[in-house]
Amino acid sequence: MAIRVNGVDVLPPDDARVSLLDHLREHLHLTGTKKGCDQGACGACTVLLDGNRVLSCLTLAAQADGSDVRTIEGLAAESGELHALQQAFIEHDGLQCGYCTPGQICSAIAMAQELRRGDPSYVTLDIAAGPPVVTRAEIRERMSGNLCRCGAHNGIVEAIEAMLAETAA
């Protein structure tokens, strides 16, 4: 089998112990996904696996065999146009150093899908009401696994709000 990474089939590594993060960065040379803590605590390595967010430092590449992996490099359109959230991060100053940005963006894209499905979070007030009302508290809770050491959290939340408003229209 193969792993489909950003629309291209690639072979999994020969060594079953290689993390998805290391496979992406070291074998496939996709360095947009960052190695932060390498323990699953910071979210810098977040990628999309079959549309769901995963911490690639805790996911073995072998676990992605037969799956679709989307990294920050695979979000822009083929024409080069940025994904709506990438553009929103720029417009709302959702980054400073940029180290956490790829993981933040991948996580927020999956978070938007979770919201559309109606998945509740810890702060969802009425889990029987269907899709949660998107509040800043809801966004912050859902993004709490992605840390920004620079303090760009307000810009990140504003960028996510803008993206959600754009996709809802």
C-alpha cells in the first residue's frame, strides 16, 4: 500500500518505528510540519489524516498506510492561491515567529469540520442542539492543544473566526 501525501502516493518507510512527522520531514522533505516538543504536547506537528487532525509526532507512518495525509504544503490550491485560513492568518496577524502556524492552521481546518458535524467540546453549552454556536470560548477550547509561544492567540482566533464566517456564507 501507500500513503497519499498532499495528493501524491508515497511509500511508507521501511522501518515501522518511524513517526509520521519524521517521515514527512526527513524522508519526504516536507518541512512545513514542525517538530516542537516531540511528545504530543504542543501541536506544532499537527497534520490532517483522512481529514482529522493528528499529532504526527505520536503517529507512526505505518499507521497512515492507505490513508490521505494533508500537510501545510498541501493546503494551497494548485494555482498557488492560499487556503482561506492561510490568508486569514496573514490578514489578522495570526502569527509572529510562525513556528506553530502550520499546526495551528491544520488543526483549525479539522476543527471547522468538527463544528459542522456538531461535535461538542468541553465548553459546548447544549450538546443536543446540533452544531455548536461558534464563540471565542469554543474556538479557544478546541484549539487548546496547539500552543503559540509568541502570544499571537488573539490573531489566531480572529483568523479562525474570519475563515468560519467566510465558509458559512
